[in-house]
Amino acid sequence: MIRLHTSAGRRAVVGAVVWFGLFGYLRPLPSHIEWAQMLLLLAALVLVPIGLRIARRPPRSRLEVACLRWIGVMQLPAAFALAVALLLPPGLSAALLAGCWFFVTLPVAIAGACRLWNHTPRAISDSCVALGMIYLAIGGGWAVLSCGGLRPLGFEPAIVLLTAIHFHYAGFLLPSLTGLAIENRTDNIARAAGIGVVAGVPLVAVGITATQLGFEPWLECAAAWITSVAGLLTAFLYWRLSRDSDIRGVVRLLWLGAALSLAFGMILSAMYGSRFYLPLTWLDIPWMRALHGTANAIGFGACGVFGWWIAKRVSDQ
């Protein structure tokens, strides 16, 4: 087995130092676009390498081995390039730098496809992780579009950036962390959470696109509710983990924080998806970026990832 886990931890530590340095330099407010950029960088610099580490499986093909080696070598330099891209004005130079990150997420997706194809039996838990790896490349592609100042289908620049963030967190981390939570569970709640999460990610994208193209917004609303219900089921799984885990202390607290944050973020998601039918004019993009984005990224993503990282290190001892 390729020993990427030790280097992944070191890369994540270096990435965290860089992230905190940039955060101190920019000092973004939750209502500012820089806050969203920092959430994207948190994923690239810290959460993606640890997320890949905690969800690792022995590779079963030469292509998967090659992809994992490329990811191990290029993840940190590519994340640095993305950081520089986000500091530059949107344009060709920024897009080319962000492309370095895309060419890391692409082999992640290929490795996920190999995992989905080669690993048997294809349990829901493993499918969640593999599909999350595939979805990550979509986030990398939208990061290039955002840094390039492109507006596919006429989406506002803020929406392009938020789509990139969405596929890093709801696309990669949510399915991956759901897969880990249901790995040893076979009940109906676990199955529903896994199926709902992996189906909800593309459904939300289709729903938002349909609304942008002028179709009735019921599809976006329905997709938001499906994803939110699945996310709430995942939040319940993490609450159950925090209560029943054999590993006590900080891991339980992190999983409880992940459960509460995800529940809060999913309730906001359902509300935002219902804005066409309910009087929720106050819940606009800046508020969703500040509340929903922060809860999902820092509250659920970071707490969930670090909870599993500590738990697996304890279990390996």
C-alpha cells in the first residue's frame, strides 16, 4: 500500500499554516467574497488531503496507483497555486494557476472511478466515498471558471465561486464523511443518508441550472429538500457516533460539533431552496455564504475530518 497518510498529515499542517497566514492578511468578514475564497482554500490546503487520507483504501489498479502518486506529489503545490490565483484579479493568469488545482482534482476523480469499478462488494459506504472523489473534479473545474472571470449560462461571479465551493464540501466532503459514518452500519437510516447524499449533489446542480435557464423553480426546491433531508440523516449519524463511539474525549466533541453544524446548514439549505414559495427575502446569497457556507465548511467539514483523523490514529496504535 502506498504510504501517503504520513505525508498527507504533514501537507495538511503546512497548508493550515498558510491558510491562517492568508486569513490574518486578508481579515475577511463573513459577508465579503474573500470569506468564500478562504473557505475554498481551506478545502484545498487542509481538508482535501486529510479527507483522502481518512477514506483511503488499498489501490487495486496501476492507474489508481499512478493517480495517488500524482496527488501525493502535486496536492500542496497546486493548492498554493490556487491561493495565488484567488489573490489575483480574475483573468487568464489566475485561471492558469487555478488549473494546477484542477489537475489534482482530476486524478482524484479518476482514482474514485477506479475505486468504484474495482472494489467489491460495492457497498453504499464505499460508493459514497468514490463518488465524492469524482465530484471533487467538478469543483476544481468551477474554480478555474471563477478565477478566469467566466460566467457560464450567465451565472453571477459569486455563484460561480460558490459552485466551486459547493463541490468541494457538499460534493466531496459530505459524501466522504457520510460513507465513513455508515461504513459499519446497515440500517435503513444509513442507507437513506448515503443514497440521498450522492443523489442530492447532482440534483441541486441540475435544479439551480434549470432555474437559471428560466424553468419553474420547483426542481431546485425539490433538490434542496432532498439534499437537506439526506444531510439531516447524516447529522443524525454523527450525533449517534458522538454518543456511541468507543473513542472518548475530543473525537466525540468534534463529531457532535459536526452533527449540529450540518443540521443547521441543511435547515438553511432547505429554507433557501424554498425562497420562491416562502417569504424568506432576508436569506440572500451573502447570508447563505456567511451562515450555511461557514457551518458546512468549518463546523461540519473541519470537525468531521479532524474527528476521523484522530479516531483512526488512535485505532492504529
